[in-house]
Amino acid sequence: FPYEDILIEIFKRGLPDVPFYTYIAEDMPFPAVHGQRFLRQRPWSGDPRFIDNGPIRINVFTTGLNAEIEGGYISEAIRNVFLQAHLERWHFPGIGSVLSIQMEAEPAISNDWASASGIVQFADLPPGVVRTETAYNMTIRRPN
């Protein structure tokens, strides 16, 4: 999945100290970030030869007394790294390149999955965990 592969590389380069997952792991440490491509209910606007375009959802999981604040700080750091990847057109050999990343919906705090818009949904988050979700649209160039 090129989107998830590119997200992994963006986090390795831009936020190496933040645990990033493209799946929900049982033993996920907190804070942690989950990101993946999101199902879109509108026409695809890529090019089947070399350009792909689609929505991604980023979920930040935090715990503790300042979970909401920490989730906001991490979400802002992610936004800044995505902006850098967009402006510098980060390239990852054999995986692809970032052409653009645009925020579609600003970070929103939730104490459960009830408002989750991604394909991964659970009834409840673990006790004390806060989820901050942000929606982006990403355009990538596939590897040659």
C-alpha cells in the first residue's frame, strides 16, 4: 500500500521519536500515532499511470492528565512535518514521492471511536486514552 509506506517513511524522517502504526496494535505504547488511507465516497482524481490521490486519517493516542494538550501538540508537529514533506517534495526511493498534503479537517478530540471516520473502528478506547483525529488529502507520485 503506497500511502501507508509513504506515511511510515515520513514519520521515520520527520518524527522519528513518535511511535507510528498503520494498524492498531494490542501493545501500542502511548503516545502513539495511527495513520492510513481512508475510503472516499467521491470520484478518484489521480492518474493510473503515476499519480495517486486520496484521503488519509491520522489518529493520535495520548493518556494522562494532559492528554488533550499532548494530542494537540503532536497533531501540530505532524502538520508541520507534512507541510515540510509537501514543500520539499520528499522522495523515498522504491516507494514514491509526496506531491502534496493538505489538511481537510483540523484536529478533533474524542474519548472513543464513536466519531471515527476511518475504516478502523472499535467500540471503546482503553480507559484514559484520548484520540485526536485529523483528516488530510495526500497526492503521491508512484515509483517509476
